[in-house]
Amino acid sequence: MNSTFPLRPRKSHYRWTIVLTLSAVAFVLYVDRINIMIAAPHLDAEFNLSDQKLGHILSAFLFGYALGLVPGGWFADRLGPRKVLTFAAVSWAGLTVMIGLVPKNGFGLQQNPGIALVGLRFLLGLCEACAFPTFARALANWIRPSERAMASGLIHVGSNLGGVFTPVLIAFIIRRFGWRQSFLCSGAITLAVALWWWSKATDTPSDHPQVSEQELGLIASEKEEMQVERPDFAWYQRLFRSRNAYMLCLSEVFYGLSGFVFLTWFYVYFVKIRGAGDLYSAVLTSLTYLAGAAGALVGGILCDFSVTKWGSPWGRRIVPLLAISASGVCCIIAPVIHNNTASAVIFSTAAGLQFVAAPAFWATVIDITRRGPGILGGFMNGSGNLGAAIGTVTFPRLISIAGWGTALQLAGLAGLVSGLIWWLIDSSRQIDTLPASISVSS
């Protein structure tokens, strides 16, 4: 404990202030991530982009995101969440503003704005990649095990609320002021939240003067280890022998192959294929994120309840197994429904069920390793975003071969596979505590 701080308050619940602030960071994370999806038809009109070029721009973010997740997690585990997340969020703000400033000559890159947009979106994905691994590091430091899924669920609520408000906000700004101004506004909001996180956060509860001795004791009462060592070579050996690690990553690959539609092509699908109109399609897109926010909140509660009631592994396993599988089934059904609103409701149910499972992924990461949740979380989330990137960039070709309906149904089938893989994930088997000489099957 830092003795330079003033006397602590008698009571506090400051860990939830940290969770609230992380939720705000997750909110702007999604503003900067999906604003281009709403601006895509306007980029197409100004820069004459084909569906294939647009697919490259949309997928560039996901490839950058997948590439940056493990390094981002390593930085979070080594440098702490406060510095890493602040630096990252400031970079998101700057890159988002630069996207809004891309001229028709693409900054002179062969007179091709598409190249500039691909590069900026790749860098944005690379910089955003550290977010969720850093969230995991912060939750491992601040939150006790019985509250982890709930805290993770609230962060996912924040990200999905970003998805709820962004389509309508960006569509409104574009209609009134233009697509470039929408990116400038997004960058300004992100910078404000970055400064808020810096002002509120510390790396650990004991470093913060507003955390009471009572709250420190409460957090410590359920901590698996009070002093967590950094990952060493033996830990990495156990990580790369861990069946849990591989199964989490494999489930995330199919999770990304299923969920990429909501992040990239959903709005375009309702505008271009279903003819729903710009603003109405924005509302329908927001509906998927509203369902995701509700799903994340419900999922956090259910995941903590089930692990308290049934323990591990079934307490962590049952919610994602059922929810992701059901999400896949909904994605298979939704494209064949002709009514736009009804189809969007089924798609939104699929998105909501996906996010019911999201807290379980991150809670499981922390359950099986306190030494390297950022690193393992980076591998896991990187796998999901790699799946999403592959889905996004191959989607136009798949559409040309099989049509929109079949392409969307194949994404739903990937979700079903992702859910069933949870049969093989055992959160009771830990990476940290097993000797390196044992062949790990955790």
C-alpha cells in the first residue's frame, strides 16, 4: 500500500467505479469500430469503392485487431492497465480523426484513397486490440472471483451501448454535416473518455486512496493469490500445452465467423439488399447492439450465479454452450424471414445470445490464469477477430457464389459449432498451478 496517500474512507465500492469507467472506454471502442459501417455507403459514393474494396477496408481493422491482441495483452500484464489503456484510447481518437480527413487522392498513395483507408483501419484495429486484454488485467486486479462475470458483462454492456447509439448518431451527423464530421466527432468523444480513465484509475486497488480498508479486505478475501508473479518461461510452456487455451481460441474463431456480420455487413445488407433505407437500417442495426447490451448484462448475472450454484466446470460452461448454440440457430433462421423488422428482431436475438456468452469467455480466462490473463485473453480474442476478419473479407466472394441468404446461414452454422466446443472447456483446470512437467489437459 502506498503510504503517501491520505487516510482511506471507512467504506467504499470503488471497484465498481473502475468497472463503470472501463465500460465507458468500451463504449467509445465500439463507436470508433463501427462508425465506418454506417459511413460505408457515403465512402462508396465519394471514392467509388466496389464491394470487394469495401470488404478489404472493413476487414483491415479486424486483421490489425487480431495481430495486436497478444502484444496488447503482454503490455497490459507488464505495464499495468492505466497507462496502456490511456495510450491506446488516445491513439484511437487520433486515427479516427485521420480517417475523416482522408482526401480523394488518399494522401498521395497512388491517388487511391482505398489504400489510405485500409492502412488507417488496420492501425486502428492494431491499437484497439489491447482493450479487452487490458480489461481482463484490470478485472483480475480489482474484482473478486464471484463478481468477475458480472463486471465483464457490464463492460460488454458498455461496448454494446456504443453499438446502440453509434448507428443513429453517425447517420444523423452524416445527414446534417457530412460523413467526415462524423469521424471528427467520434475522435473527440474518445479523447474525452481516455482522459477520464486516466483521472480515475490505478493499476491495483491498494494504489488508490478512495478504496477503503474494508473494500481491500473484501477483494482480498476471495483472491486466489495476493501476490501474482509475472509469466515466466515455465508458465508459457504450460500455456502452450493447455487444452483449455486451445479450446477457448477455437471457440472464439467460430464465434468470430458467426458474429462478424453484426460488426461489418449488417447495415449494408439491410440498405442494399433489403432496401430498408438509411435511417431505418441504422435503427435496425442499433437493435442488434441493444440486444447485445441486454444479453451481456443477463449473461454476467447468469454466469456468476451458475458458477456459484454448480461450481466449475459446469457453472462456467453451461451458459455459453447453450447461448452461442441458440444464437447460431437464430442466424440460420433470420435470412429466410421476408419482413425486414421481423428478420432484424431474430438477428438481434442472435446478437443478444452471443453476448450472453461473452462474460463467460473472459471470466474463464481469469479463472484459469491470474498470472497472464492479458496474454491468454489476447490469444483468445485474437482468434475471434481473426475469424471475423476471414469472414468479412471472404463474405463478398461467398455472396457471389451462394447468395446473401446462404452466406448468412453459414455464419449461423459457425456459431452453433462455437457453442458446442464449450463441452470441452474446463475452467477448474488452471495453467498457473500445474507443474511444467505434467502434460496439461486444462
